[in-house]
Amino acid sequence: MTAFFNTTVGLPYGFAWFLATIIGILLIALPLMLAVAMIIYADRKIWAAMALRRGPNVVGPFGLLQSFADGLKVFLQETIVPAASNKALFLLAPIITFTVALIVWAVVPFQVGVVLADINVGLLYVLAASSLGVYGIILAGWASNSKYPFFSAIRAAAQMVSYEVAIGFVIISVVMWAGSFNLTAIVEAQKGLYGFVNGFGFNPLLFPMAVVFLISALAETQRAPFDLTEAESELVAGYQTEYSSMAFALYWLGEYANVLLMCALNATLFWGGYLPPFDWAPLYVVPGIIWLFAKILFFFFVFSWIKATVPRYRYDQLMRLGWKVFLPLSLFWVFLVSGVLMLMRVGV
Amino acid sequence: MIQAIAFYLFAAVVLISGAMTISSRNPVHSVLWLILAFFNAAGLMVLVGAEFIAMLLVIVYVGAVAVLFLFVVMMLDIDFAELRAGFVRYFGIGLVLAVALVCEILIGVFAWSAGGIDLARRAAPSEATVPNIVQIGNLLYSRYLFVFEGAGLVLLVAMIGAIVLTHRERSGARYQNIARQIARRPQDATRNMKPDVGQGVQL
């Protein structure tokens, strides 16, 4: 797009780049917000269906406009800042969460070459940005100056840091197999596994890591069954307790944008990203972005399914799973994968 | 042009947030300013083309170390009057340290303006086309293998040391044994009895 503005329209390179990047950001962020609104609706519908309820069905046809009605409602609410809170940080925290949820999408490839920032440390960028996400929650908990948000912040800090370790090792296994940190290169490396499937997840060696990644992603985004940070039976609403109006909406949007991102990463790292699931020529007629969205939606369905059916973990169980099960398992898998890779090189 | 703007932006924010780190009253704010400084230092790294180091800086320092700092500092109960009393006491030592640091910076600036280090004669000259993850990897696993393994060993020792120092066996604490819970069957734990009326059961 930079080339288009530079040569066809005739703008100077710097300005063309700037314009192209801004348009790229808008092209990702605006549909993403729409997707988040619809996915909240889908989440509630799936959850309701599994509980044999109807779910939102009043606003618009089939209740499709429910999320927009909710959005309008919170938009018209008064922003209440508690008197004893640390005002600057209190208002900064949701902005951090929301921003971090959006910036990671810059490196997700939607098609060959259709990516906002095709950097060669793409996956490290994802890790770096997602490790920032914890600040939004810690700051919210501390700045609210209220005990339930604070408990929630402490839980969130330990939980997110713990599962990030497992995610890091899973990512290392994938990176070793693909030989690159660039997400596009990782997707391309998954093409034609065994000659007919696209995706590392079909490889029995890497499949366990796909499972570990999926569960860690649940913990990282604080979805059920790991939603201890907003366990309503213990902590009211966790770190969001003191928030209202748009600040609350930013958490809501950021949380679902993060969930979508984790689904996208799962699809990209293990299930072929924008490639069709099978390496069969007619399937490539369908644009890659459709395949990616189909995979994202499938994993989102899995997330909702888990949310509807699995009871919440206890905190010590959560920590045990992170440190005593996933960490050794994923660490062992790093050794295993590198060992297998070395063995494969012996013949060459 | 844009590089210059980005450089001065990042550098200015690093300096300002560094100053705010030591001058802000609230320790939590201090840690947050420190995080901002780390983050902008990562920006500077990106500008010099060391994107790998930049990402590591964010992942390790911002994502892990600073979270732990924040975690600890948030729970501290700090008495500001006591802190200010300490200020007078440690003023002398602090001044000496500050002067030493300023001298070092000045020496560095003079040495650099006297010619600097020839980048082409570095131990490992970098090529612009190879991504720097690959370059660092090649060097770490060939030329600096033993130093790298040594660093790994030091980290391992530090890790084990930290666990040994903080781990304490609490007597009387009851731990959940998950394997035992799963292995437990209804027939081990329950008995079906048909006691006669007025007899009760023996446990």
C-alpha cells in the first residue's frame, strides 16, 4: 500500500508510509471492534444454548444488536472515579489493557504478505506485548484502593506470569520446528505436512503443545475455568469492581480482543493460520483470511464451550497446573523437539 | 528525520522517567516510571537495529522483573517520615556515588569524542542482511559457547539457591495428594450397611 501511495498517487515516501500504516491500523482495528461486539453476542448465545436458555434475543433480529445496545448503555453512563483511588493510574489501567490487546494484532498475518508489521521477531513481539497486559490489571487493582480489586490484581499477576512461562516454552518448540520467529514464515512452514495437511497440530509430536497452548491461553486471558481474577462468588467482579462506563467497556473490549488474539495465535502457530486445513488445490480458492477467521471462530467456540461446561479452578490447583504440570511438560518438550530435529538432521 | 525524532523522543522519555523514578514520592509510581524507562530503552534498541535485544528487554524486564517489583512494592507499608530521615544520613555516600557516576559519564563522552571504537573492528562485526537473532545465535553457540554455558550454570545455581533459601517445610500443613484422591474409589471410602433397628453401626 505504501508503494501505491508513493508511486501512483505520488506522495513522498515517508508520508506514503505513514498514510498506509494508518489505513492498515484502521483496517485491522475497526473490524476487530465489530468482531468483538459480535463475539460477545456469540459467547452469550453459546453459553445460553448449553444451559438450555435463550440468551440475548430482544434487541434486533435474534438479539444481534445486543452488544451495541450494551455499548451505548455504558457510553451514556457516568464515569465514577472512587474518591480514594489513585486517579491517574485508575484511568490509565483500562487504556493499557485495551491498547495491549490491540497492538499485538499488528503481527498477525491474514494472508501471504497481508500483515501490518512483517517483523522477523514477530513471535517475540507477541510475547512482549502480552506480558504488558498484566499491568492493566495490576494497576486497576492497586489504583482502585479497594480490597477485592487488590486481591484480584495479586491473583492476576501471579497467574499471568506463571502461564506466560509455559506459553514461552510452547512457542520455542514451534519456533524450533519452523525455524523462524516470523509469523508468516511459521505459517508457511506448516504447508503440506505429510503432503496433505497444513498445520503443526497434525504432527503428533507437536499436538500436545497445541493442547498446552490452548489451556495456557485460557489462563492467560483469564477465561473460565481460570477466571479467578473476577471470580464473582469471591471477589465481586475482581479488578473491574470499581469501574463503570467507558473504562469498564475498555476492559470488556480488551478482554475479548485478547481472547480473539489467543484464538488467532493458536490457529497461526498450530493449525496453519491462513492456509486451508488440507493441502488440496481447490481449497486455496477460498481467501486465506476466511480460513483464518473460520479457525479463530472455531477456537472461540471451544473457549465458550469450556466456559459453559468446566467449573472454576481453585487457586492452588491453578498454580499446580501451571508450575508442576505445564512447565515441566513444555520444558521436556523443548528437549524432545530439539532432539528429534537433531535426529532428522543426521541423515542429511 | 523520523529516526531523529524517534531517537530524541525515546531518549527524552528515558531521561525524564529515570529522573521521575528517583524523585517521585510514591514507590509504586517509581516502579511505573522505571517500567516506562525500560520500555523506551527498548525503543532505542529498535532504533539501532537490535530488535531481538529490544524484545528481550521488554519480555524479561518489563514483563517479569518489573511485575515482581511492582508486586512487592504494592504490598510494602512505607513510612515516608522514616525515609526522609534516612535521606540526611545517606546524603554523603549518595553524593560520592553521584559524583563518581558523573565522572564516568564524562570520561565516556570524552573517550567517544576522541575517536570512539571502530565498529568494523568489533569482535563480531555484524552484517546488515542477517537478522540479529541468527547472528546472536551463531555467536552464542559457536564462539561463546563455554561462556554461554557458564552463564546458564550461574543462573541455574542462582535459581536453586533462591529455592533453597525461601523453601520451608511447614510441619502440620496438610497437602492435597491429587494422585491419591483420583485413585480413591467409592468402595474404599463407603460401606453399604443394613443395621437392625436400634443397633447402629460400628465405624
